[in-house]
Amino acid sequence: MALMITEDCTACDACKPVCPNEAIEAGDPIYIIDPLRCTECVGAEDEPQCKLVCPADCIVQHPDFVETPEELQAKYEGLHG
């Protein structure tokens, strides 16, 4: 399941540099996670790095992108070949 950033985002920029898939970008006014690039850090880390560094605790599961760990791993491998 991909992650998404809620309206509580403070646009602090903590999440963007820690994303191994470059799935996070600055939006207007909050940051946005590209669900087609987000693997919840499966393949790179043990847990989502953006959630670890987010001081606003505004990163949640994206309800429209439900994926198994195996699907997330395959997506990661497709992104990093």
C-alpha cells in the first residue's frame, strides 16, 4: 500500500530527502507522495523512512493503493532495476 500525506503537512521538507524512490515532491501547499513510486521503503529499508522523520505525523496509508509486500518489492525492483 502506498503512503499519502495529509493536510496536516507543514512542508518542512524532512520527508523528501529520505525517500529511496524519489516518490515525494513539494506540492502546493503540502508535499505529495507519488503512489506509483512509493513502496513504503520495501526493498530499501525495514520501515517507511518518511514516517520516521515526519514531525507532523501526517503520513498515512493511501486507501486507493492497496499492495502486498511482494507487490511493493516488485515495484521497488522495477524502479531500481
